[in-house]
Amino acid sequence: MLQSIDLRTLRAFVAVAREGNVTRAAEQLNITQPAVTLQLKRLAADTGLSLFRRTSAGLKLTQEGALLAAKAEQVLATLVDFGQTAGHLATRVRGKLRIGTIIDPEFTRLGAFLKALIESGPGIETTLRHGMSGDVPEGLRRNELDAGFYLGDARDYEPSAEIAVAGAPLFHIRKLAQLTYRVVAPPSLASFVRGADWTQLSSLPWIGTPQASVHNRLLSRLFADLGVRQNIIAQVDQEMSMVAMVRTGVGLSLCRESIALHEQQAHGLVIADNVSISTTLSFICMEARVEDPIIQAALDAIGRVWV
């Protein structure tokens, strides 16, 4: 009965077919010669076929035996593939990855990042939490996030005392891109912003942002270094809301250069032509967790997307 054929019989058959010799096949399989001979006899009886013929050079496959040997090779190769797949699944990275996201997903290449993450770690379940840039390092420190995007210098969130105790940076930082920010103003303030420096701009009406935003961190440090106070008359927490308020004539705002140029062309906003400020988009996690397999999968995925 064909149903009685087992893998040991197939291995013996394939070994003899390859070696053309029962003794060498037995040595290869680490079993006795009589055991190999018995398995060949069982296979011949179960199939009703003559599998080998004896020659002066050893055992040679018959035509039927050669066809059957090819099929047996396929079965054993499939078994090896099955074992490799099972091993891959057993060692696959599994777990949850909480990701802090900021600004618009197109700019951070969020979709491409998640796709790359799924491809390299299909066992990882992702959760996204959108917010302001400064929320990400705080979320990492409170163990509310595992990794995330960040604008600015993450070292701003590393208390010096903690660095001294740990002896190493608190955050692992993967820099992705350099960004330029420009000041946009409503047309009514065009004559005040053209040719103006930061000190002159500080006294004009500004739309401010919360401390966690990159706009706040960039401008607070800049104006503090100049020894002047920024004249904030309103506060919002989204870049698009800031730009919308500029359109209505409320005041000045800082925004990414690409947005500033679009607003200039589409809505007639004025770009301050004498100033700009740069910062860095990064992907960050806790330095202490950089060897975590889930974090490694995230860093690998972000590296493939931001080459």
C-alpha cells in the first residue's frame, strides 16, 4: 500500500539513487546496510515497480525508478523548506511597537515605514500616537512610546544629571533629514517683514505654539540668545492652524519652507526674506533599548525608507 511509505524509506531510496551503492548509502544515513536493503524492498513491493538494476558499476535506476527518485527528491526538498519556514516563524520578532508620529505622514514617510516594518517583522503589532514633537521624548521616558519621529535636538530632553549617572546618552538618535523653516506673514505686514532681521521681527504680532512644539523650541532659544521677547498674541498647536491664522491677518508664523513657498504662491502670504532657521528630523528611541529585537526591526525599517 502506498500509504505505508514513510520518510525513512524515501531517504534510503534517494541515498541509494545518488550513491549507486547500498553500503555508501547506509553510511551516509548512519543506519545498517540490511536496514537500507529492507526499505528498498518494501518500496518496490508497495509501488509494484522495479526501481534498480544491477550493473558492474553498481545499482542503476530503472526508467520508472528515475522518475520516482525525482519525485522523492521533491518531497524531501519540500520537507527541508517546511522546516526552515517553521524555524523562521519560531524566531520571528513578535510584540507591540508604540510609535510617536508628528506633522504630516507623507513628509515622515510613515506609510512606507509601516510597510517596511510589516515586511521585516510581520509579527509586530503597531500602535500610532500622533502629537507634537516634544511629546515623543517625553513619551519614551515615561515608557508610553517605544520609538518615534522627532524634530529638533533630542538632547534638549536629556537632563544633565541623568546623563552623568547613566554615563551614556538617554536617547538613540537616527537622523533622517535636514529641514529649513521660514517666517510667513499676511500681506498686510509685507513692508515690515521684508529685509527684517530676527530682532525686528520679534516685536511684530506672532502666532505662538506650546512648549512641546519644534516652533516654540527653535524660536524661544533664538530670541533668548538675542535678548529680545517674542510678541505672541495667539497660540495654536497645529502647523496648518497656524498658517490658516496667518491667512486671516492675525500675525506671523514659522513653518516648513515647502509649506511657506506653497502658501506664498497659492494664498499670497509673504515670506520674510532675510531670515531662516534649520533643524533635523530624526527617529529616536531609548538608548537602553536599542538592542531590543522590536526596536532593531523598527530601526532597520526606517533605514530602508530613509536611505
